[in-house]
Amino acid sequence: MAFIYYVTQVQFDFGAVKLLKQECERVGITRPLIVTDPGVKAAGVLQKAIDAIPGLPYAVFDQTPSNPTEAAVRAAAEIYKASNCDGLIAVGGGSAIDCAKGVAIAATHEGPLTHYATIEGGSPRITDKAAPLIAVPTTSGTGSEVARGAIIIVDDHRKLGFHSWHLVPKTAICDPELTLGLPPKLTAATGMDAIAHCMETFMAAAFNPPADGIALDGLQRGWAHIERATRDGSDREARFNLMSASMQGAMAFQKGLGCVHSLSHSLGGVDPRLHHGTLNAMFLPAVVNFNASAESVRKDQRLERMAHAMGLKSTSDIPEAIKDMNARLGLPSGLGEMGVQREWFDKIIKGALADHCHKTNPREASARDYEEMLAVSL
């Protein structure tokens, strides 16, 4: 049985952040907790959000780490409760938005956060009591502003997914203007995250034609504009299309992701300093090669359709084209350059096999398969 569900209201345009107060009023948020990170605050973007909610009392949590943690969620939830907040505004990249989703659970539900993790059977335990959230992305990568999931490193160091339709932001305010000052390497890494979402979900076997169409268009936009956005951060057309690709990738990945993300989630838990989008870029070539023989991929000409969207002549060109793009964007040439050690492989593989994305890859991966993907990505 196919389940297809699109629920987020999106405000998308340059200057859209000015609609923030209007959206708070629509959602019924009168005293928000703004969840962000030190970089967004230092760049002056937090202040733009604050300026857009004149007259509304608010509190701020600005210590979201680069990979959100259960400890950060707890700290923010304490501020939420102490300030009598009735909703959340996330201003930042996927880390801030995912942290806010964790707060939406922790501030309104009893027990440890792990109780609500997907692989712990926790999704049905997340109820409509979850705090309402408005997301204002400042990067073009995770698409968490339109997604039902959050990825959080819990206290036992596992990087776990939390998924519920109650976590989908009530509004996504996608303002490409907020990404104009994003540094080149962060633009590249988050952009490749968006491209990975579009490619992985398009290869996933589940039946969801709307997701396929959204993902393929997102891939075309992202692939055509990521290099321009990285080279010239003020390129408004490139920023607009890259933010759209990010949003589209997350709209589509309700269909499921795959081995790229099961590996990057696991490795991100082993070493939280590693950037998720960069890891996805490293794993994509190996996973595309692995998926090429999957029955659903061959039957539906998935690789042929992706190659066309990327402007490539042949499906065999896809892995090398990704490697070439990574090089042109200034990303690492492999995991080894990021400091990943071969002796970590067993732990990474164990985590990948347990990850929620493992089961939705179009071809089931064994421990041996994961070992080979890691080896060729090193």
C-alpha cells in the first residue's frame, strides 16, 4: 500500500522572512523559542528573524552544535518551559531545525528522547502535543523545513532518526536571501546533501510518482546551479534554485532514502565533527554503482532518467561526474582526507545496518557490501 502525504505550507521568495510574524499568528504561536546556532547569530541572520516578529515576546537558544545532540535538546527544552513558550521558530540549517524538532518532542512528552526514536519503535509515541514549529532555513541542504524527520545524536552516541507527521513544520519560510552570505565550502557541502536526497529518493523502490517527479526536477535544479552558487555566493538565480532543490529533495524523501544516508548517519555518530552533506557526497558514487543492478532501478530506468537530468550521456558517467563535481566544489576526494580510519569500519557497518534508511535502499546491502562501499569511498 502506497502512502503519499504533503502537508507543509511554504512561503518561498526573496524577503520571505518578513512574513514570519504573519505565520506565527496563523499557526497560533504567541511566545516562541527561537532555536539557532552561534554562526547564524554572528552572521546577523538571527536578528533578521527577530526584526520580523515585532511585538512578540520570545526566548532564544543559540547553542545548537553542528550535529544536534540530546544534551542541546534538553538545554533548549528547559528554556522553552521556563519562558512559558508555546511554539518554536528554527532559524538555521538542518542542525537548528532538527534540534527544534527534538525540543518539540522533549518539551511536551515525558521520558528520555530515545523513547521516541524511530528504530526504538518511538514514532507512534510522538503525538499531536508536539510543539508547533516554523522553520526558516539558512542553508540549502537538508530540507528539514518540509520534512517529518530529525537526526539527533543521543546520549549513548548513536545518531538516531525521529519521524512523525507531528514534527513537520507548520510553515517553511524559504528565503534565498538568507543564504547569500553562506561560505563556499558550506554551500557546496549542503548543496551536495540536497542532491543526494534527490538522487537517493529517486532510486528508492517505493511507489510514489509525485515524489519521483519532485526529486528529478530538484536534481536538475541542484546539479545545474550548485557550482554557480559555490563560486559566486551572490548569484541570486543560483541561490534560488539551490534552495528549491533542497526543499524538493526533502518533500520527496518521504518515499525513503538508502545506503548513502545509512552510512553517513552511522559515521556521523562515530565522529560528530564530520559534516553530513560532505559524507553524502563521498558515498554517492559507490552507492549509485551498487544500486545499478537493483531490479526496480533497471525496470524504471532510474539511472537513465537521472543522467538526463544531470546532462550526462550515459548512466555509467554518473559516479565519475559526482566525483568530478566534488573536486570542482573543493570538497574532499574521499573519506581518508576527512580523517576516517579503516579501523572504524566495523562500528560504521553495525550502525548502518541498524539505520532507518537501510531498509528503503532499492537493493538490500549486507555487511560485506557496506565494507566494500566504505573501502572504495576511503
